[in-house]
Amino acid sequence: MASPRKVSFQELSKHASKDDLWLAIDGNVYDMTQYLSGHPGGLAMLKQAGKDATSNFKLVSAHCTVTKYIEDVLDRRFVGELNKEH
């Protein structure tokens, strides 16, 4: 199996709009563009677009109660691993 794609912070930051929304959670990068309109928190996800959203993601208590659902949502939108080397 091929290694996951590495996504730099620079590349991640280019995907920071409602029409092209990537974010990183726990070292993985996800394309959440198509999910934004169905996100239960409305446009709140937009504030983290193009960034490492791990801290904010973990602050939302609802994310802890629907873990399996969130894992499924994220798995379908996986882009690659965040390259933390600058």
C-alpha cells in the first residue's frame, strides 16, 4: 500500500474558503468542502478552514458523543497527512 500523501501547512492554507475547505485534525488533512452545508454546527467549520483545527475540534463536546459518525465522515474525506516539518 502506498504511503499517505503529505500535505504542507502552506498547501493546507490555500484551501480556506467555503468553496474549497480543508482542515487538519490530529495530523490528518480532510477536504470538508462538500460536508460544510450539512455540518450540524452550520458555518462554524469555516473559521478553521485551511488550518490545524485539532484544538477547536476537541473543544466541541458533540464531537465526543458521535465519535463513530464523525470517524465515517472524516474517513470519506481524507486527503493525506499533515507534514509538520517546516
